[in-house]
Amino acid sequence: MKLGVMGAGLGQMGWTKALDYCKQVGLDAIEIPVGCYPGQPFFDPKEVLADTAAQKKIIEDVKQRGLEIIGLAVHGNPVSPNPETAAQHAVAHDTAVRLAPKLGTNVVINFSGCPGGSPADKQPNWVTCPWPEEFSQIIKYQWDDVLIPFWTKKNKEAANEGVKIAFEAHPGFCVYNTETILKLRAAAGEQLGANLDPSHFFWQGIDPVESARVLGDAGCIFHVHGKDTGIDAHNTRINGTLDTKSYGDLGARSWVFRTCGYGHGDEFWKPFISMLKMKGYDGVISIEHEDALMSVQEGFEKAVAYLRSVLIKEVAGDAWWF
């Protein structure tokens, strides 16, 4: 296994300094943000797609630092009921899918998106229970009329480019847990799979180790984020885990994102890494820093140090003891 970074948090450094920093802290790879919510801090992907010299320079810049590009991040809502948002995010996704193989990677990371509750809606509508009956009708419309047709088309386009689409299961979007990853994959195609980010599963009560077992058996773990979550037991006992307060309201929230090792320790990370390895994932753990208690540099470097201590890097030898 290797260690990488979701590069959005390093965007303010600029391209060259960000790569130098990755080399300095001992990373193996970088996940490059190329649009939508993560932005495009390093380069304009449309311009690079049309410029083979720019593509070669990006690849060489990364290679010179002993790194590799492990994916293009374009997390967005390409099925938004807002036509402008949907069009912009769909174009960004399409650009990433075409650009990825030209930069030496075959993974594009995205959200599934969330449509409105009907063709007349102007805002996304995330449903969390089946009743009243209108909620079940909304889910049927979102999946049958919007999600499945859209992602079936994108699955075919990705297959033509030799690209895998890794969904980050995230509440607020229609794909938010293990079951919905597999549901969309079964309905729309096998180029669709998971960016397994444990942080979003913790506060939903999902065990990421068991999710890795199921997704691994399905052969659809395409990417993994290194990100942690801390659960506030007191606030959770009072309010549960559905929490719309600001991420900066640390004392009042039921949960907050944490640097790896500060939400969960070895009791989680070692079994998680082991399950990934057991199920055939030997790729990159891409650190995503969103810990409001630490600076980007401190939180990121602590995550690097911690994950380096739990990664399994070498190929296992024969079982000599029997």
C-alpha cells in the first residue's frame, strides 16, 4: 500500500510547492482536484486536455518528485435540479474522465449527486426515510428517472476511456452508504464503484471495516480516503447524529471530522487496513485533511505519521509456519 493526499488542501501552495511538500513529507502519490466542489487550484483541466505538452509536463513534474497521480477529484452534483449547476458539474466530470488516462491514472472520484424531488424542484432533496408516502415516491423518481439513466450513460463513457468512477458515499447525496454504492453499480454498470471514505460512515453508524469486506467482495473498491471522525457521545445521546450545525461549532456538534488517529486509533485503522489488504486493495490511502482543531500542516503531517505506522507495504510471504 502507498500513502497519498487529496490535493485540494494544498491548493494555496501552488503546483510546484505542493509537489515539493508531498515529497518532503514522504508521500507516494497525489489525488488532483480538477473541478466542482474541490475546485481546480493547480491547472485548468479543459486547457490541459487540449494540450499534450501540458499533460507531459504535469506527468514529469510528478514523476521527478517520486510521486504518481492516483486519481482526479471532481466531486460535484451533476444531476442537480439546478440546470446551470448540473451542466457545469457534468462537463467537469466528462473532462476529468477524458483527462485521467492522459495523466496516467484510471480513477475519477465523484459524488453520485442528488436530484430534486420532482422535475419541478429547484433544489436537491435528500430523503432519509420512506414515510410519508411522498418520500418513497421521491426516491423512485430520483433513481429511476434521473440517477440510473445519467450514470448508465457515464458508465459507458468511462468504459470507453478505460476509467473507473469512484463514488464517495456522502450523506446529502443519493449514494451515501454501502448499499447505495452497490445499488447504483448494479443498475448502471461496473465502471462504478467506491471511494471508500471511512469518515462519512462513522457518524452514520456504519462499520467501515465491514463495508470494506462487502465492497471488496464485490470488487469495487477503486480508491480510499484517509480521513477520521470523532463522535461526541454526549451530544449524540441527546440529538443523534443528523447534525446541520456549522462544522466550526465544535462543542455543540454530535460529530466532527478529525485527523487520522484522533477520532479512532489502532483499534479501527489496523483492522481497516488489514481488511482492505485481504480483499485485494493494495493501492493508495489518500489523506483528506478537514480537522477544525488543527492547522492544515499539523493535521496533515500527523495523519502522514500515523498512517505510515499502520500501512502494510510489503508483499506477504508464504505461510512458513505450517
